[in-house]
Amino acid sequence: MRVWPGSPYPQGATWDGEGVNFSLFSENAEAVDLCLFEQPDDPFESHRIQMRERTDLIWHCYLPDVRPGQLYGYRVHGPYEPAEGHRFNPNKLLIDPYAKSVSGTIEKWSDSMFGYAIAHRDEDLSFDERDSAGDMPKCVVIDPSFTWGEDRKPLTPWNRTVIYECHLRGMTMLHPDIRDEIRGTYLAMASDPIIDHLLSLGVSAVELMPVHQFVADRQLVERGLTNYWGYNTIAFFAPHAAYATGGLGQQVTEFKSMVKAFHRAGIEVILDVVYNHTGEGNQLGPTLSLRGVDNASFYRLSPDDRRYYQDFSGTGNSLNMLHPRTIQLIMDSLRYWAVDMRVDGFRFDLAPVLARELHEVNRLGTFFDIIQQDPLLSQVKLIAEPWDVGQGGYQVGNFPVGWAEWNGKYRDCVRRFWRGDPGQVAELAYRISGSSDLYAASGRRTYATINFVTAHDGFTLNDLVSFEQKHNEANGENNHDGSDQNFSRNWGVEGPTDAPRIEQLRERMQRNLLATLIFSQGVRMLVGGDELGRTQLGNNNAYCQDNEVSWVNWDLTASGRQLLQFTRDVLEIFRSNPVLRRRSFFTGRLIAAEGVKDVMWIRPDGREMSAEDWADTDNQVLGMLVDGHATDELDERGRPIYGDTLLLILNAGAKSRPFELPKGDGNGAWQEIINTGRTEATTPHAHRKEQALSVAAHSLVLLRWGEEL
């Protein structure tokens, strides 16, 4: 086979129409072999090519006789000195960190995949000479060509964004209108039944749980489980092969087809990305890619003993954000997904790990500086999960301008308020008005907060009002996994019940939580299936359940159909009224031209809340009055877009409360448009402006001021 010198850039395997350039960074390697294979399960390579060229610590060659579809991997030679941080072992076939496609997933673990003799599981200083090639998936050279046609990114403004977080396999496995042969795939996610459902809700963006190529932990596989969620990445450029319908490299084309279909429907695609760690785990983990390519460069090692890893992620390792080539790997991956794969944004799992300069979290760390200065990536949607498991890792409110954050304080406050905890009203006012206490001081705006009540991690909405304890026995960890702090309430009995009173109250609480979320300032995030009443049977950590526990059940009950319609109704109210999608924070001051405040906090007698009211920990009722002129949206010519004056009343108490409706402007009346205390929660009902409204216990009411009926 002809071997030419090639180029160090771009890294990875690059087809240029004539041949393929191969490029691999390794600072500490002594030699690198490129291995070519004929079939995915081949135990031996058909060609082994020593890469003799090395430029700027990057090993490279060009093969003019290789074409797309070629299978390959690397063997990297160097010192095996774990105490010094080096774990080179050329007996282990390695996945290219820049691989655009991988031939498949690891279905069965083998001892050969470990760099040390597995018989000495507690002694990783040993050296294993078994060849892993027959057990390892292979990298695939791709042809990047794709007909995008007139594809355009939707570019939905942040303040109009409604995010739908979901697992593409879980969304599609049980849908009756999706063909059996494509269920659980990119093509199923982009099928008409799924897109039609999202459009009926008014969703503007799907946030897909990890689709980078990942591995299932050995201990899970050997217990008959799997890493269903996918937070165990092994290749940052490759779409997960198991989500394709088949064929080498087919996942790239099918992923692009999915993005194109979503864009055609006006829906953005946000990826949940896991750059904080990889699936290689700690010192006892397998040697699959980065560990064998250059362990000391890519991973954070303990400064006291480089045999061990610094673990800020709780998974055994953390990527080394102090090394420029590690940062480059992440940045190149982000640009690839934004440019070649055309995704619209990223949600960064355990984002503080990426900001750790030494041990501390530095919110103006190198990684964030680079993104802020990048002309492309600074313009996509950037979302941080603002906590990790390391010391000082809870960083809600501390990310830079240009970033949005999962607002865990919003989630906890809203849950605690509606389950009846005392002393929540003062914080609730901050949360439903955009959390200015967290974001305003740094110059950020309302869309810095991603508001959510539930996420993939934790109870579903249905389970949040049906269980007070987690029930994770199916995970095989004696119910020790998953959070114990759920701020949930079962309203009378743990789990499913036939008691009509409890069922009706649970249905009302789901409506309360959904309506609070949608009517809060900030960016709304729903979780796939919550609008249908999905349950995980009390499992609040279903990361390993690739089955009906996690999959969305589309066979709806009567209450599920009602909840779905309610979700559509409240989202339509959001879309139709600009006062619900402010970009700037409320001030509580007068609107100059109107002589009224942009927001007023109202107590049950119709008067404005006083300092004593805010300090009353027994108070469980709050009214939020937003004037229709309190908008900051403009049309394309800069003219203000006004909305309706709205009064939102929340009663988390156990008793109904009379609420004196404040007087509106001019001749008009308050019209009830949402009342979760009614059987028909969205049936309009007019009230005269002098009339007091009885707000049922555990209920939410939204009223609109308009012409008297």
C-alpha cells in the first residue's frame, strides 16, 4: 500500500476525494501504527502502517489508495508507567479521538480491552499482552457529502424558545405510528408522528440526550443492564451507531437527515454533550481511546500520585482542561457538530468540570474565554448544567454572559412551594419573574435561566406527585443510587392508587407545575413524556433502564389526554402574549407612558404585598400582576409589541382562599383563562371587576383583563 507523508491537519481521518489523510496527536508516544481492517469483527488488521511523520506532536500519513468505508484503528507505543501517568499498550486497538463514525457498540466486554492483566483487577501496574482488536469496534472513514438543499437553521430567539428534553430511543420505541424497523433511531425521531406531536405542543427546540458514541459500563452489561442515558462518551465526533438503521457510516447520514427534517419544521436541535469525562473510567477502567493515545495529556491526573485520576464528575476521570490539545479536541468537536452536522446548540453536562483551572472553578476559565471569542460557537445556544461533584462545584448563576443555565434553584423552589413547604413565597417571586437575583448583576438577561420542574435525572412529573421515596430497586444497587432530595409528595398514598380523590389531586398538581413553568419568565424546558403523564414507577435514576420503564408510552389514558391538551393550551397562551417572554428583568417601577408598574405582587385582599407579607412564612398565596404594556419585544421596525394584562394567582395552601381582583384600566373585566382547580381547567369564565374570586386549594388561576362580556 502506498504511504505518503500527509498533513497534521485536520486531525482524524479525512477523505479529500482522492485519498485519506490520517492524523493523531500524542505528545508522549514513541511510535504510532495505523491499522486497517476488512470487517468490523476482524481480530487482526489487514495492514499495519507505521506513521513516520510527526509534526507539532501530531503523527500523520496519507493513503492515496483508501476510500470512504475503510475500517481503521490505532496502536500507540510508549512507556507503560502508571505511576508517571503513562499507560501506552500497543496490544490495545484504539478508537481515533477524532473518528467521525464507529462501526458499532461494545456488546460484550472482554478482558483484552484492559491495559493491565484483569486477573489483577486491583493491581493496574501489571501489563497485559492480549490483543483487543477482535473485541473492539473499528473507526470508519466517512464521505462527508450530504445534500442539505435549502436547509436553514431556525435561529429562534431565546425568549421565544421552548425546549423539549428527550431520549430519541425512548421517544420512538413504543409509538404505534412508527415503523418497527426504524424505531429507536435518528430516522424515527425525525418521523412525521414525532414532529407532528412537537409542533402540536409548540416546541421550538429538541434537546437530545447524548448521541455521541458511548459505551455501556462493564458492570452494567454483566448485570443485564446498559447505559441507556449515554453519559459515557468514547468518541466526541461520532453519532452513536446503535441509533442508525444499519450500514457502516450510515449514522452520519441519518443524523444529518434528522436535523434537516427538524429544521424544515422550524425546530432547533440541541445536543446534550459530555466533555467532562469519557467512558474509560478510573485507573481500573478499559483502554479504548484517550488512555492509550496519551493518558497524561488528555486526563486530569492526581498531582500527588499520577497513577490516579482527579474525578470531578463522579465517573472515575475528568478531561484535562489544562492541556491545549484537550481544549482543541473539544472545540473541534463543537465546531464539527455546529458546522458539518448543523446542530443549533449544546447543553454541557457537569459544565463546571470544564472551568476548573486547578482545583477551583473559574467562571472565566480558558474554555469559556475561547468560546466567547469564537465567531461561530459564541452564536449558538450554550446551556450549562452548572454543577459537578467536586468541591465548590455548585455554580448556579456564575456562568459568563452568553450562557444559559439549568436553574436548579427554580426547580427546587417550585417543587417545594407546590408541595406545601412554608416560607417559599418570597423566593418563588424571584423564580417566576426570571431569577434576577441570580443573573442580573452580571449583565445577563431573563433567558439566562433554563426553568424546569423535571429533567431526565429524577422523577417524571407524574412520579413527582405520586411518590415521596425513590424506588430504584430495578437498577440493582439496593436503592442506594439516585437523589434522596426530591421535594416530592404523594398526596396520600405511595405510588399508583384507585382512590379518585387522590388521583384528581395529583392531576391538578401536574397542571399546577406545568402552568407555573410555562408562565414563568425565562426559557421553558419540558421533559419528553411529562405532557402525557409518563411514569417510571418511582425510579428517579433510570439511567440503565432501556425498556418500558424509560420509554414513552403513547397509549394514553383519559387523564393523559387531558394533560396533553392542557399542555398545548398553556403553551399557546405563552406564544400569544409577549408579556410572558420578556428579555429584560422586571423593575417593579412605573412604566413611564402608562403610569403603572411593569409587575405588581398582589395579596388576597387585592393590595400590593408589603414587607411583612414577604416575611410571613405561613403565607402560601401569591398574585403576580403584569401590565400588558410591560413588554420589551419589538417588531422588525423597532415598534413595541404589546400584550394582555395578566393576573397569575397561585394558592399552594390546603384551603380555598377568596382573592379580591384588582381594578384594571378602563371599561373591562377579568376573564379566567386557566383554572387548575376546575375539571375543565381551560374553560373561560368571566368575572366582574369588583368581584372576589374563590381560588381553590392547591390551584393556579390565570386571568386576562379585557373588554367586559
